[in-house]
Amino acid sequence: MTSRRDFNAAAQSERIGMPIAEPEEHNYPAAESYLGLIYDEAGARRLVRKLRRAPLSKFKAKDMFRASGLPLLGVSATQMERNRKKSADGYHRLCAVYSFHEDLLIQCKIV
């Protein structure tokens, strides 16, 4: 059952422009480049092929932080505004979204 708080966070996600239809094409080579640092070349390519086919999922910002094991960056209002106006990497975007509300939904692809 969806709580009132979850509904409000989902509505706020919609208002601040979080939903995307699909990742932009240039995101896949960037993902492959990053994954190439962790996996061998064939493994990175295989994961990116799976990413291209994966459906979009939605998770709360707080749950993504818990799963990642990464610390939350201190994000100032100035940094947040700058990241909303330009592209930032996924980690900085996640920090900016979390600073708005920990229950905001974030779309992603997981393989």
C-alpha cells in the first residue's frame, strides 16, 4: 500500500523533472568506459548490452544510498542548483536528489 508520504515524494519527483523516458545514447559508452575499469572488456560490453535492454526501475534515494554503501556528500544549495542546470555524474545527482527529499523516486536501469 502506498503511504501519503510516498505519494507526495512521487509527486515531487514528477515536479522537479526526475522522470526520463530512457537514458541518452551517450550514457551507454560512458557506462562501458567506467565498467571497463572494474571488469574486463568483454564483461563491460556484455553488461552494457544488458543495460540497453533493461527496463527502467524506480527506487527511493535513501534506498539507493543504502544499497550503494557510499557516503552522502554535503551538497550546498549552490552546488545543487548548478547540478540541476547542467549534467553531473550519477553520484552527484543522487546526492542532489537526496538533499531535496530522501523519499524521492529515482529512475535507473539495473542489471
